Amino acid sequence: MRVVSFSVPAWFPPRGGEEVRGEAQLTEQESAVFLCLATGASNAELAGELQLSVSTVKFHVHNIRAKLGGISRLQACLLAALAREGTRPSSPSGGGAAAVPR
């Protein structure tokens, strides 16, 4: 199983006093679900796009949120959008969050 690291930006506000800094380790399937969260799609839409069951998507979303410090789904969507920006070849922002295969 391949593991993908995701760095949470230092400026990102923690939820409920919990804080995850450094890298969160997501499995390959969690990473795929995570990056698709950026679209704002529902669990059913994500399941259709990724060819997974809705319960599997729910399971992965729950794990992703926990690994990123118990953040809300909306915060996960924002981080996913930042990660997608960070994976583009020439990002004008010059930094931020990125998903990096290991």
C-alpha cells in the first residue's frame, strides 16, 4: 500500500484545540478521496466518480478528517483544494500545501 503525505499549512486554524502540524499520512485511497473533496461533491457523487461504495467514501472521509486533526468537512475541502493547487506543475502561489507521493 502506498502512503501519501500531506502538509497542513501553519496558518490553517485548528479545530477544537486539536492541532496537526507537520505531515498527515494518508493511504493512497484516502488521498484520492481527499483530493476529490476539493470539488465539494457529496459522498454519493465521490463514490460514483471513484467507483467506491458510499460507505467506503464515508469511512475514508472520517479517517481523513481525524488524521488532519478532527477538522470539519468544509475545512477538509479547503485543504484538498490547496493540495490540488500544490500538485500542479507551476503554481504561481509559490508554496502552500501539497500531496507528495512516497
